[in-house]
Amino acid sequence: MYIIYYTDKEGKITSHHKAFEDKTPEEIGELVREYNRTNKNGKTAHIFDAKDGDFVTYLFEKAAERKKWDREALQDAISSIKDALDTVRGLEG
């Protein structure tokens, strides 16, 4: 699995994502080089080849799971707020 990560001017990692699975390593490399040539946000993209079963892959997958849980929790909270709002509006009548 290839991971694209971005660093700021001080070299600190600011974000990351999984690389396109339908691209070859050469195509991914070209996309990253093009990004680095044309971006204006001061960030630099890098490629990391994470091997199956290694520690980095494990952490990346755990972070992706956590992000999914956070999205699900947000959707649950929105649904609860909508239900509460409907109940309050029902009391107005």
C-alpha cells in the first residue's frame, strides 16, 4: 500500500491519505512530482511504501478506522439533533 503524506515548511507531517489503488507506482510518483511542482500552499507531498503487516500499515489502518467511527458518531449526533428539533417544533403548535 502506498501512502501519500504532506509536510509543511518545517518538515512536520500535516496530513496523509492512501494513494490511488488503480495507479502504478510510477504514475503515483508522477502525480506527486506534479503536485510538488504546481502547489502554492507551501506543503510538499511524499510517497511511503507501507508493506502489508508492518507497523506503519497497522497504524494507518487504525487511523482510518477511527476516522470512520468519528464520521459515524457525527451522523448519529446530527440525527439525534434533528429528532429533538422535530419534537420541539411539535410542541410549538
